[in-house]
Amino acid sequence: MTATPQTPQNTASSETGARAILSVKGLTVGFSSRLVLENLDLDVQRGEILGIVGASGTGKSVLLRSVLGLVQRQSGQFIMFGHNTEKLSRQERLAIERRLGVLFQHGALFSSLSVLQNIQVPMREYYTLPQRLMDELAISKLELVGLSPDAAHKFPSELSGGMIKRAALARALALDPQLLFLDEPTSGLDPISAEEFDDLISTLRDTLGLTVFMVTHDLDSLSQACDRIAVLAERRVLAIGNMNDLQKNPHPWIKSYFTGKRAIRQWDKN
């Protein structure tokens, strides 16, 4: 195995004592002359499932991709695990990246690779491991997300929508991350599969000690899985709190979203 990158040390701020596992400070992101996010601040607390919600075009996925370094920011800082990501060396960045897992909206599985090979992509990127060990690790991740080992040698085209989400989640968990990013994880799933996926995320958080950053518009997910919800509007986090807090918020969009007719039907159903 190659040498494991060392986690950066920071004497000024001990991550053990810090409550926020991720802090976004003054984030501004724009495309051409249009600002999507402006001076946005957000703390993600260790061990929570934080839901990110907002109207279409408010920058939910832009926020997630900015944190991951996939979208360039104009200004702002990210503090991960107590460390300013701008001040890290390449090796220190690799150490941070290994502590992150990502599930993109449609799974983003490589169509030419089997499920087993998809799960092994992060392992190959960050480690040099014997094939047999990678196979065993990948099978264990499949079982962790509720898929049979029989799914390992199938290709994405042979999987149902729910199985694709679970296989992509297994890949996101390949390196045993501490911070898990989910982009619309229940999008495209039927209600039963979506509920099962919400339950799976909650169970994994509790058993693995994960912190979850989840972009979603699913009222079920927000009410059943999330500890807190951050509402994006007007290019910033307009409000943050639990479901009860947001149901009492007087802002027109928040009030409509969380106490409108569709929301009321949702709470009556629950």
C-alpha cells in the first residue's frame, strides 16, 4: 500500500473541540454577470443530517459543488475538520478528500464498469491495494447499503433506479468517509424506495457516525431524515432550523413550502 497522506495539524483550532465539521464563510459564486450565491455562511454540525432546500435555481447544487471544489468560487472560505482548505498542501488536501463521500443526483455510475468496479474507483484513486482485498471491501459496502453480492457484477443498465442509488451510495462509502454529500438522493424513486433510502441514510448516520449534507426538495426526506434544514433564497441561507422552526417562519416562500397545501397533505399523511 502507498503511504497514507497525513491529516493536517492545526494548533490554533482543534477539530476535536470544534462543533462544526464544515463551515462555509462568505461564499460568493457567479456565472458571467449573474451571482448565484453571495456572502453565504453555513455551519454543518458534527453528526447531523442537514437538509439544503430552496426553489429551483437558488444554488443548492452549486453550493454542494463549490464545497467539493467542482465549481470555482469568487470569494469565501471552507473550514473542514477544523482546517482552512485554502492553506493546505497537496498531501493535506488528499487527506481531507479521503474523509469525504459524494452521491450525485443520478448516481453518476460509470456505465462501462460493473457495480463492483464502480465502488473500487475511489480505492484505486487513493490507494494501492491487492485486487482480492478491494473485492472484499466492495462487497462489504454493497451489503452495507442493502444490496446483494449478486449485484456486484451487474452493469448500471441492468439495475433499477433504487439499486443505482444504493450502488452509488456504496461507492460514496468506499473510503469510510466522515462527511457524506448527497445531491437529491431520492430523486426519481418511487415513494416506497424513497422512504427506504431515507431510513438507510439515517441508519448509516447512526451506525457509522456520519455527518450528512443533503440537497433535497423531498418533503418526506426533510421531515423524516433531517435534523436541521437550511433554506437557500436571495443568494444566501435565509433560514435554518428544524421542521417546527421553519413552519413558523413568516417569509412567504418558506411559509408556502412548509405550510402550503402540499405540505399540509404531507403532514396529514404522516
